[in-house]
Amino acid sequence: MDTQHPSAPARAHARLADNKHPNRRGHSGGGLIHDHTRHTTRFTVIGNHLAQHPELSLLAIGLATHIQSLPQSARVDIKSLASRFTEGATRIAAALRELETHGYLRRERVRTPAGRIVTRTISCNQPGRGGHTAAEPVRRPSRPAKKPPRKPLPAVPQPSYSSPTLLQTATDLLADLRRTDPRLLLSACDTAHLAPGVAAWLERDLGPTAVRHALTADLPPEDLRRPAALLAHRLTAQLPPPPPFRAPATQPPVRVQYPMTNCDGCDRGFRGPEGSRCRDCRTDPTPEPTEAT
């Protein structure tokens, strides 16, 4: 025997008589009057958030209503919708963009189990609520972010004169620093920038060993993010003073310019002190008189 539900109204009383439907009551003024009949088959529930959306166009609301009424896997691309309605592809495409903007549609490129890549349109009857499990989305390779421009190296001292031999010595010294500390491996560009600074040290009476020690001593224990910048700073901050000027120890004698005179022996004219003899008449091996400055 079936269970009775005395509180449930009989089917005959579940429907209101046509003349007693609340939406058919008379109105004293104009305006909208609903003439509703309850749907039992072939109906779609549409929320008022869509039907009365304050920003969507009428075409977008109608298109969303149509899409929500379609079965799964129905084609809702622009071409298929344009062949169904008279609005044309341009207006339909604009309405679809409206629905995407407000969350009623999502489009995803997914890979099927067979390996094909297809575009699927997901219709949301309440944007932001509920979940949807889609096929695995296609992961596109992300573009590598552009690195910020590298800060230029600090300026280094310049030698007082350009000598290819001196610059080559400086370049070889810099290239050999990695043997002292592997962190001091320099690029060709960094080496070319630092070489004049090393040359400025070498021309100040410092040997390569002293310069190498000044550049590699007491380095920080942590990783050197930019060794060339550290070396450029040391070349500038620790630049020794130029050596003091030293005059030559001796200078060559300066020959005295004597006036013309006559030789006491042969009376021939020559330049020399008055009363002296010319070279031919001179008997002693004394050189010509000179004086030093």
C-alpha cells in the first residue's frame, strides 16, 4: 500500500484556475501583465541577473539565452550562429565578446585525448559560481621576460700615454686573475674596459705582481655578482700616486763657444782662449776646454 501524504495537495488542486492566477489579476493602470503557464517539458531556467543585466545589450542577452538552451557539444561559433540568425557575423561576434567580458562565456583551447587541439566554449548560467572541469588546456610557451639593461661599469683611470705593449700586459694580467680566484672570470668586453685602468697602475712603477695582489686581496667570501664592477672600483679607489720626478744623475758636458783668436804658434785663426795654440801646434794631449753646467 502506497504511503499517503495528506499535507501534499492533490494534483487537481496544484494548478490554479486560470481566472485565479495571481499574475492575471486586474490592474487599475497600464503596464505589463504576465500570462504565464508552468512549463513541464522543453524549458530552460534563465536567471534575472542575465535577463535584466544592466550592461549587456539586448542581442547579448538573447544570444546567451539561446546558448544556454542548447544541448552539450552544440556548435556555437560565429559562423554557425550567423547562419542561424539574421544579425550577421559582426554583431554576433560583438555580442559574444560582451558575454565573455561579463563571465557568461569562456573559450579555451584544449587538447583532446586523440591529441587534436580544439576550441571549446563554456556557457556559465551564473558567472563566478560553481565549477567546470574542462579538458587539459594547451600550455603555450611563455615569452621570456626582457632583462633590464645592464648598468655600465664604473670608469677606470687612464694611462698618460697609449702603449700597445702596456695594454697587452694589462690584458694578460686581467685574463690571469681567474687562476687566483675563479670568481674573477671576466668577459672580453669587461677586460677591454678594465685594461686601461691596469695600464695606469703599471706606468706608476708597480709591477704585475703588485697590481694582481691589489685586485685580488681581501675579496668578500660571498658570491661576486659582478666581479668587473668590483675590480673597476678598486682600480679607481686604490690608484697609487705617480712616482716623484727624478732628474738624470749626470748630464753630458756643454761645449764652450770661444771667440775667434790667432794661434801663438802659427798665427792661424781658430776658436779658443786668447793666448792658446791651435790643435796642430799644441804639443800636449790636453783636450779642448769645456765646462759643465
